Amino acid sequence: MISVLDRVAALAIADELGHVFAASFDDGDAEHFATDQLPTHADRDDFKLVAAWKENVVGFAYGFTGKRGQWWSDRVAEAIGPELTAEWIGGHFEVVELAVLPEARRQGIGTELMQELMRDLPNPRALLTTYADDRPAPRLYRRLGWQLLVPDLGWGSALYGLDRGVP
Ligand SMILES: CC(C)(COP(=O)(O)OP(=O)(O)OC[C@H]1O[C@@H](n2cnc3c(N)ncnc32)[C@H](O)[C@@H]1OP(=O)(O)O)[C@@H](O)C(=O)NCCC(=O)NCCS
């Protein structure tokens, strides 16, 4: 089952999400995620989190509407130059995290989470950074129609964009 969570509902299960985060990333810190990263991002415009449940949370994805002046937007803008920045940055939906517990992978959950996260968003464009090398995450994004905008931003991450075709 996939559910859509707003700020309050997401923060209520911050510890559970932190556990999934830490189990999904080699350097993932559950406590930092639950007490710092998630609360900061949950305050951003149009914050949306989707969670996949078996008995507990087995995966989640979240994002918000990004703008210049925010750390990620400014860092990416500096790396990609003025033309791509003007086209893509500001008002974009920023996909921040996608994570599925190792034991729940390869069952379509990550794909479903991304589809649900992107459903009915008003943002004309969406952006994310992911691994520059060949891994499940970039393969998943490409399958869902994301285009590779910059193969390597300079720190081992690739920038992907989705033109959602809405005004
Ligand atoms: C990336 C990630 C979220 C994908 O989650 P997932 O639930 O395994 O995703 P899916 O099941 O939708 O797809 C993954 C693979 O399983 C395959 N798959 C999906 N359903 C399947 C099924 N029923 N039987 C066999 N394979 C299946 C997909 O084709 C895909 O294959 P590919 O990697 O060879 O292209 C997960 O690997 C993860 O958490 N990785 C670590 C964190 C990470 O990298 N996050 C993204 C950071 S940008």
C-alpha cells in the first residue's frame, strides 16, 4: 500500500523513515535524517512524501517545490550555467529522496513510489540528482521518462529533469 503524507503526517513517522533511510544508503544517518533533514525539508513549499507499507514502512520518496536561494538549487545552478538554470531551476519539483529497504527491492515498489510522488503535481518541470554510474536508481528514473541533463555535476552526481508538459 502506498500513502501520501503531508508535513505533519511525515514528521509523525520520522523515526521509521530514518530507519529506512539508514538501511538504504551506505552513509545514511537515521537520527540526522529524522531530526534535521526531514523537518527542514518538510517546511518547504508543496512538501509531499509518499510511503510504501507492508506491516511497517518499507520505502518512501519525497520532494517539494524548489527555488533559488536554497542550498541545492544554488549549488546545481552554479554547476550547470545560466542557460540550463533559466530553463530548469525555480518552481521545479525537487525529488530529494527515494529509498526502499534492501529486502523489499526489485518488486516494483520504487517505481510505484515515484509514480505516486509525481502524480497531479502542478510543477511544469521536475529535477533530481542521482548517481552518475549505472545503478538501479538512474535506470528507474530513465524508465519513467526522466532525461539526463548533465551526466556529472562535478561531484559524482548526474542531473535529471522531467518536462511534465504542463504550463
Ligand atoms: C533505487 C531503489 C529505490 C529502487 O527500488 P526498487 O523498489 O527496487 O525499484 P523497482 O523494483 O521499481 O525497480 C528496480 C529493479 O527491479 C526490477 N523489478 C521490478 N519488479 C520486478 C519483479 N516483480 N521481478 C523482478 N524484477 C523486478 C526492475 O525492472 C528494476 O530493474 P533494473 O534495476 O535492472 O533496471 C532502491 O534500489 C534503493 O533504495 N537503492 C538505494 C538508495 C538509492 O539509490 N536511492 C536513490 C537515490 S537517487
